[in-house]
Amino acid sequence: MISLLRRHVPMLTLLGFGALLVVVLAAGSSSSACVSCHAMRPYAPDDASAHAAVGCYRCHLENGTWDWPGHKSVELLRMYPATLFGGTSVRGMSAQVSSKPCLDCHDGVFKRVTERNGLRVRHETCVPDGNDCSACHSAAIHGSASRWARQPVMEDCVACHRRLKAPADCDTCHQGRSESERLARGPWQVTHGARWKDTHGMGALEYCSTCHPDDYCVACHGIPMPHTVDFGRIHGALSTEPGVECAQCHKSREFCDDCHVHEMPHPADFLPNHSSIAVDREDTTCLSCHPSEACWNCHEKHAHPGMTEGTLGGGGAKQ
């Protein structure tokens, strides 16, 4: 009997190891095993979450059983040793979750208008390819423990509505909230809060017209806001018009001087002294605002009306 056992020791050892491996793999594939690790404990789904009873593998294995062998090899070779021997701990969730597991359960979202938490969304239109649920719902399971807790951004919605020429008034997407409640959340609580006069320019200005008429800003700023694409070319003339207050937003002298180099607007004594400031008629600093003809119109055409353009040298008018 003893000799028989000795002959089968290798086989028995192999079977024992295989049985142990099966137990480890089976036990380690439960959600309770995942959250038992000290490093992962803060990132377990909240008990109050609608996903609290959903197994970890249900979301983290994109193709289900087919992904199981590869994932288990990572656990055995990296996760378990790190836990048992004091290796690196998890600082925050970093595993990217595919939208496929989400849509396996929530495929109905593309067949109806979803209304929840005061928002009304038609996913069929807003997310036609359904390839990035985490863009708006990254915190749906792990809450604030998510490394990047993203949520729907109104500016993204408005940009798409404009592109598709869809309605962009508030009640198209929002429901059951007063104006004060809407302005108390997200970026609005900063740009429309108690200090809105100082902070309203911190938002994405191109979206102000979603709620405000085009001339809404003119009452305070004196010019339409936000600045038009050609503002860099025309702002010099606009800045001198009555009622225009550039300093309301651009409170520092350096804001102008960093670009223009010289004090802007030019001080009263600039004209008599500008010859000592401008290098020559091709001074690039001057030409950033003034056309090259500006020198000719004053120095040659005005002072010497009988002369032609180009006769002015670097040191003065030629006779």
C-alpha cells in the first residue's frame, strides 16, 4: 500500500495542487474576494448603489467568460503577490470599463427618453453609437472614489443641439427645477453665484447666448460679448468708443503691454517722442497695429506733399 502511494505521489500532488488552484480561483472570483483586499476596500460599490449587488466581473470583463483567463492571470501574477507581500497598493481605480457590459443591462435606454434626477435625455440622438457610457456616468458605481468622477456637461449638450439645430431652451432637457435650483449646480454656481459680477467671465462665454439675448452684455460692457473672431484687428478702435470699459475684465496694465510692448493706449506725450521709440518704419511692434502707410502719410505726404512714397530714409526726409 505504501509503495503504491509512493508511486502515485506526483499524481496526487498534482491533483491536490489543481484542487487548491480551483478553490483559489473560484473563491477569488467573487465580489467579496475583490473588496476584501485592503487596497480595494474604499472602492467597493456603495451599499446604497443600484449596482451594489452586481458582481465585479459583470462589468470588468468586457466579453464575459472569454476574458476570464486573462484577467485571472493578472490576479495570480500581480494582484495576489502585491497583497500578500506588501506590494504596491491601489491609489485609485484605473481600469477602463467598456460600455458593452453597461448596454447588456441597459439596452432599453436607446428605445425611450430617459428621465431621471431632473434631466431628460434621448440617448438614441445624444449618444448614437453608445460607445462611451463613462463620459457621463463614470461615478455611477464607485461614486466619489472614482479617479475621474465625470457627469453630463451642459456645454457639450448645447454644442450638439446647435450643430443639429435642435431646441436649446432649458426645459428641453431639464424638468422639475426652478431657475434658482438650476443655477445652484455645476459651473453655474460659480458663474451665476453671489459674486457673478467677478466670476461670470470664467465660464464658456460662447454659450451665454443659450439663455441670454445677444445684446444682453452690451449694457455693461459697451460692446457685444464674447469678442468676435476679428476682435484682435478691430479692438483698438472699439476701445476708444464711449461706454466701452475694457478695464472691467482686463484689470491689469500688463494685459495690454504684454502684447503691444508699449503703453496702451499711448499716453499724451507719445507722438512727440515716438521717433525715439520706433526703431524704423519697419518696426514690427508698430506694424502689429499700424499699417506701413501710416509713416508715409505723416512723414512724407503731410510734411513734404511734393514727394513720393519711399523717399523717406532712416534718418529723416530727403530734400
